[in-house]
Amino acid sequence: MGKRIGMLTSGGDCQSLNATMRGVAKSLYHMYDDVEIIGFLEGYKGLIYGDYKVMKPRDFSGILTQGGTILGTSRQPFKLMRTPDANGLDKVEAMKNTYKQLKLDCLVVLGGNGSQKTANLLSEEGLNVIGLPKTIDNDLWGTDMTFGFQSAVDIATNAIDCIHTTAASHGRVFIVEVMGHKVGWMTLHAGIAAGADVILLPEIPYDPQVVAKSIKKRAAEGKRFSIIAVAEGAISKEDAKLPKKQLKKKLAEDAQLYPSVAYKVGKEIGELTGQEIRVTVPGHTQRGGSPCAYDRVLSTRLGAAAAELISKKEYGYLVGMKNNETTKIPLSEIAGKLKMVDAECSLVKEAKLVGISFGDE
């Protein structure tokens, strides 16, 4: 008996979305003689407004190495999913209607935290849904690894590597801002991989005096330059103590003064050390380009595991990785949970052992 599968990519893009869709499709085509895959365009928007295309096997050829997403993506905030659109359309009912009209056996959702919350909502509404863990932040609960993470880390690492040579030539303090508003996995991994001297994460509030002290210590030891890897969401100890409302106000004020957090850190450290500071923001380059070899393997495995769940009619799960094995986690268990960096985890402790400062002690 044939299968009719819907597929969409939602939220921010990353390098391995196409590779993961290919993993699902190739596995399904291998398992069944009669498979129809419906690709929804621009994420949940396509599911809401019935904007889709019927995919052919050839659509999944040659995309293993291609970044971005052949279906297009958009951000549809979960908190607005129950809010009618400008024309009064009930988005949840619209998605259910599209699913039923197309007689889908299952909807495969490639996305991060917000996308999987919506996937869980649709699962609770009675649709057959399987989630696949996409995010460069590696912050999805229940999986050791998300696709897109390692590719983005490689780019951030390369950015810091390139800064190393110019920093050494000029004897300056360079600050490189790595993506990650709420969690610091990318900054932590790229910072260690590229030999950053200071790593500032959202989960470990920093003291500018402590950061300045470590920079001055390096200078006293005759080291001509220092490199600081800063996560987008890095926060000072002073700001971290503020109540939520006051913090929001303070961050809004900072946004008027500085283009981003790296510039704020630069001003603080420049004033405390008297050293010349330069800021680099790789930005969306971290989402671009081809997926690295690690992500291609990971995406193929996750896609194949999703197809296997479809064949077994096991729905309502996120396909993830645990101890390098594919696994399934109920969407209800992971929805709305963030996987943060634990300040006491072994990776942070080991980074401190080699002399990296996190600005906290």
C-alpha cells in the first residue's frame, strides 16, 4: 500500500535541511513502490494556506551537498498559532484541513524549538506527525545533536581562525560574535576549536573586570593579542541580576547604544585594559554554504530513522540522537524545553583547565 507524506522546513534555515529531506525521501522510495511526497512551501505558511508542490524523486537528487532549503522556510511564532490571521482565518484548523484534504498519512516537520512546539500541537490535534531536529544552536531537548550545528560551528571556527593571524600581526584584542541568543553551544565549541582565550555565554554571566584581568595577564606574559568569542546572548553578571522587566528595558537601551553585544563587551574591555579592540560579526554566514561531512551523515541517518517510524506507523515523535544512536522522543516531552549549557558540565570545566576564561571567576 502506498504512502502520502507531507514535508515542511520551518524557522531559520541551516546547511543540512536538504540533506535531511533527502534522507527521508530516499528511504521511503526504497521502502515503497508507491510514495507521494507533498512539499509545503515556506514552512507552516504552506500548510496553513495550502501552498505546496508534489515532489518527484528527481527533486531529491543532487541536494545532499546543497545548503538552505529547496522548499523555502519562514518563521511562524508558536505563540501566534492560535491567533487568527489578518482575514480571521483559524490557522490550526486550516492546517488540519489541508492535511485532511490531501489525505496525508504523516507530516514530517524539520525545525527547531518553535517548530516542534507547533508539531506537538498538531499531534495533539490528532494528526500523524514526526519531527526532525534542525537548529544551528543544538538546543533541542532530548537529542544530543541537531543537524546544522556542526556545519555552523565549522564556519564560526574558521572565522576565528582567520582572525587569529591578523590579531597576531597587529597585537590587538579581537572579539568575534557567534550566533546564539539563548544558548551558547556554538560559541563554546567554536571558541574551544579555534583557541579563543575568553568565551562568553548566555548561561554563564560575565564580569567585565574578570575578562579584563585575563586579557591583562596575557599581555603581562608577553602575548601580543587576545581573542574573545562572544555569544549573541552573552550577559553581564550585573544585568543577569535584574528582574525580567528591568532587564528587558536595559537590553532595549543597550540596543540603542551598540549594534550588538560584541560592541558592548568591546567598549567595556577597551576602557578597562586600554588595549585596541576590534569586533567581527560573521552573522548569517554561519547558516550558509554546504553542510559539512558530519552533518551529511547525521542528516541521512535521521531521515532514514524518520522513514522507519513512518513505516511502523509510530507517530508523535522527534527523531534524535542519543550516544550516537538514532532514537525517538515523544514530541510532548521535548516541546518548549531548551537544552542549555550547564556551567558545571565537563566541557566547560575542561576548557577552564586549559586556561580559557568564561569571565565568571
